[in-house]
Amino acid sequence: VADMAASRQLPRFWEWGKNIVCVGRNYADHVKEMKSSVLSEPVIFLKPSTAYAPEGTPILMPPHSRSLHHELELAVVMGKRACAVSEAEALAFVAGYALCLDMTARDVQDECKKKGLPWTLAKGFTSSCPVSKFVPKEKIPDPHKLRLWLKVNGQLRQEGETSDMIFSIPFIISYVSKIMTLEEGDIILTGTPKGVGPVQENDEIQAGIDGIPRVSSATVPVRLQDW
């Protein structure tokens, strides 16, 4: 029992957490750059747990894509089981946060959109969810007052304020938990600000949250996937 408990430490949630729930179209400027429309409810999709790429491991370019894009996101790490929770109580179910990248095969996603198909091929490939170290929620008193940034090869590509989210974190947790039960170790990616763009093999990505040193991550290399 002790060994099992040790293996389920929340700071290493990516080793045992089951679900990666992603929210699309949650920053108005990103909606505009993608030529999409703001919706009255969140766009929800999933990544498999094998999408995790812990900090320091390379991002693998999927062989079925020629256009891999970075999307910077604040992730919410669930600390306990949540089923149909209210907005008022939602943050009590949060253990902490992390910085994630929703790596996207943009050309594949565009084709899926044209055909009205799910986005799994574009969003769920191996290493499509690079993740930073875990940050306990005590270190982030208000997740809606953060500045996120991302650089590629030292050049600033993305920056945004979490205060610009269309749907708040309590709303998202409540909304998702009424559709699917969230469990300890699950994470929710809360959407990306504007500035998404392509990366190439051997590019290096660095991302961070102002004022939270431990998620100003080391550079992450992009590599071709080699089976």
C-alpha cells in the first residue's frame, strides 16, 4: 500500500493520471487568429495519457503531419474526484497547476475540420502534451492573474494573460465534471492565447509563468519521431 501511495504522488501526476481534458477557443484573440467563432459553451476534446512529455524530454514530430504547432496553456491538476460540482466549490477540487503545450498537427486538424471529423489525429499523438513541474495551488492564489509566455529558439512567440479567458477555471471544472467524472491526477488544459505557430525539427521551446520560477522550464527540443 505504501509503495502504491508513493507512486501516486501528485507532483508526478503525469505518471498515473488518467485523463487530459482540453478546452479550445478560450481566448478571444486566439479565436480570431484561427478565424473561428466564439461559442456559448467550451469546446472540449481529450488527449490520451501517453501524450505526456515531462519537462526535459523531447517533443516528437508525428510522421503523419507536416505542420506541427505549439499552443501554450495553463493546466489545472485535479486533487480529488469531482462529479457534477458547482462553480462555487470547483476550486476546492484543485491540487495545483502546471504549464502545458497542446502540440497540434495543424494540417491534420484543418483536414479534420473540413470533413467534420474529431481532432484526435491532430491532438492525441505521442508527446503532444509537454508538461512542466507541478505547482501547488498555494503558490498561485489566483489562476486568473497570470502572464504566460513561450519562446522558440529564444524568440517570443506567445504571451497572454489568464484574465482574458472567456470561460473561467471554476466554470470549466463545473462544466466538464457534469459531463465526465474527473479523478485525482486528471488535468484540464484551459486554452491558449494568441501567437500559436509552427516548429521545426531541432527547434527549442521554452515557456514560463511570470513570478513562478519553477515553471519557467528548460528548453525542450523538437525531434522527428523515429520508430
